[in-house]
Amino acid sequence: MYRTIRLESLEQFPESFEATYQEAMNTEKLRMETDIENQTVEKFVFGAFADQKYQKLLS
């Protein structure tokens, strides 16, 4: 889910990011994807949803 949100954001708001959509597409695994998979008590990621729709990502 994170990758989809990130790619959509890069397409819609490219001026908000250093990376480009194409760079992200060519990256096998984005850093945040690794962070999500390797959460610890000190390092974790939350996703906020309302009415089954994504609202925010907090890390």
C-alpha cells in the first residue's frame, strides 16, 4: 500500500519530493518499505485511516 501512495504522490505533486516518479519506479524497494518491514519498539510506522480511506502515514 505504501508504494502505491508514494507513486501517486510523486505523480501528482512532483515539486514536493527530491526523487522523481521514474526513480521510484526503478527502485526495487523504497526505504520506507524496508522501515515498515523492520519495525522495532523504537522505530515504527503508523497509517491513519478514516472510513476505510488512507489519511496519513506517521513514522
